[in-house]
Amino acid sequence: MKRIELSMTKEYSPLGMKAIVLHDSEHFKILNFNLKAGALFPVHSHDLDGQVSILVIEGEGLFLADNEATMPAGTGDMLISDIREPHGVKATTDMRIVVTIAPPI
């Protein structure tokens, strides 16, 4: 069993986005991205089968697809999609997200 204290990963980069690997195994990968207000987690997709979830643990912004805002994203909101679908996030305030990818890439 593994315990992760997300309060200990509240680090931001002056470049706008800080990525922290929380877990990496053959079954799934979990990452914490901390975005400064105005920062972009670029819209992208992966050419493989699997799913991705993006959980907002702090802040507000927009879930994106094809570089267009698709829906608001706030603390407690989660986006789930096939990993082949374009996905990204734009932070309107300082924002923290946890991304789970299964299977890991």
C-alpha cells in the first residue's frame, strides 16, 4: 500500500507548469500538474487504447479539446476520456490537477 500526501506536492514553476510523478506501474500512471494562472496543459492525444482522468484538486479553469474550451473545470471536477481523444486544461487561477493514465504511457 502507498500513501501520497498531495499537500506536499504544491510546487509551481515560474514557467507555468510543474509536473510531478506520483505513481508509475505497469497498470497505471498518476501525475500531479500544478499550473499557474493563465498556464496551459496543452491539448494532446495518444495513439493507443486506454483512458485518462483529470481531477481538479485546487483552482479553476477549463477542460479543453481541440484547443477550444469544452467545459468549466473547478475543484472536485473530473474529466474522463479515451486517451485517443484530444484533452488539455487551461488554468484561469492557480490550479492543481491529478492525471491518471491507464495503461501507462
